[in-house]
Amino acid sequence: MAKTKIKVGFAGTPKIAFDIFSEIFSAKDISTEFVITQPDKLSGRGLVISKSLFTNLDDLEVMQPESLNDKEIIKKIETFNIDLLVVVAYGKILPSWLLKAPKFGCLNIHFSNLPKYRGAAPIQRAIENGEKETGISFMKLTEGLDEGPIYKNLVIDIENKDYFEVESMLLEESLKSVCDVIRAVARNLQPKEQEHALATFANKITKSEGEIDWAKKGEEIRNKFLAFKKWPKVFFKCGGIDVEAVNLHIHSDDVGRPGEIYEFNEESLKIYCGDGVIAITSVKFPGKKVIGSKDFFNSKRDIISKGDLLI
């Protein structure tokens, strides 16, 4: 007699969600019935339609609802009679009817060691705060923000890693575990409650946070640079223009007025921060290509120089 497959739905939007979906979809004992993903949106300066990777799937029901409370969407999802809904960075809060619809509820993959860093930007906030480790929480979704009980936690070393490196590590470890966690949940694995008193929050990032505050310590500036590599990047004012710092590092512990240029030459632009000097070795002006320190120096040597304040 053929073994009954575990019936799952999937809700997710970015590429990391698509990669995890692909791992689940390839499992022979798991049947993926449908996908819910965010509607296509206009993005970029040219307002080009940004299509979800999931819209390219054939032979699978892909839904992009504006509202999960639409009567037709509710009816369609309920007809699948799934065992579990797997959620990875879907981008919207799930309504209570959907949390209760699957037999075993909803399994969310959250990229932190809950209860730390609940919320929208757990990877970035962990790096920004200089954490030496973060993790992956396979949790049961409840109506509270990332408050659900945990099926499994994985710990990842992220010291001195940037956003892209950390995201890649989290994806790799998620792919190793996700199908086994689904199987365990379908065997009625009971999750453990979080220690809610220890909760911290990872608020959504705003573009303005990318501006470098030269009064901060060098380590804080470096951590923000690593955390915001994907978006919004880090930038500084130069002649009234926001200039992206593409590469930077802590140069020395020489003390001076924060924001003042310590040195500007073909090797780098060096600026005093709260406890030392930051060196920037490549930059990007709005709408332009990345340039190295030599080209930067040659283009701005008559505009900024040692002793000037970058404000």
C-alpha cells in the first residue's frame, strides 16, 4: 500500500523563499498543493514590474491575492485540505482563519534565534548589533508577531559576516532541515513555548538609517555597513550628495572631530568617527558606476580635502 504523502501549501515571496520551496517540492513524500505569493509590483526608478519567481511555475496553483480575506481565496485554499502551510518571508500577516485551516497549522521559518529579533529584519538587526551568532527558528505561527512555539532551533556563527554571507548560510542550513521538520510536525511533534520575557524586536529598516553617523564608534559603523549590504546600503554626504560607501574598514584609533576628513588621497578617503578613523576605498554616486579610491580622489580633490567636515 502506497504511503500517504504530506499535503502542504507554501507562502513566500523573495528568492530565499523560492529556494526553500524548491527543496520541499522535490521531496517525494511531500505533496505541494499550492503557493501563495505577493502580487507583482512596480519597482525601481523606471517602475518596471517586479515579478515573483513563483509565477513561472507550471502545473501548480499560484495565488497572488491582494487580500487573504477574499472570499474566493478562502474557498480555494480550504478545498485543498492541506496538512500544513509552510511560510517563509511571505510579507503579510496571515489572518486567523488561515492559521487554523491546515490540519497541523502553519510552520514559519524565521531567521533568528527566537525570542530574539522578532519582526521584519532579523538578519540585518543581528549583524547591525554585532551579534556573534544568530539562527533559524522553525515555529508554529500564532496571531502574535513571531510569538509562536518552536519546533526546532539552529544556531549559526555570523561573526564578521555581511548580509549576503549570513543569508547564504541560513539558506543552506534551512535546506538541510526543512523537510525533516515538516515530517516531524506531520507526526504530531509538539513545539515548545518561547521565553517571551527575553523577546527583542527587529524593526523594519528605513532608507534614512543607511546614512553614516560619524559620531558612532568605528565598530558600529562597520556593523551597519555589513548589515545593510543589500539595502539600503550605507552612505555619506559629499557636497550635498548622498554617496554610497561600497567598501570601508576601520583604519586606526586616532581621535579627532567626528565627520572631519583625516586624509584624502588615491588610496582612500579617511574620516574621523567616534573613536577612530574609518577608511572608504570605493564609492558609488547616484546613477553612476562604482569607482575606486583613485578615481574618487581625482574627481573630488578640488572639492573636498583634509580638515573638511562631511555633513
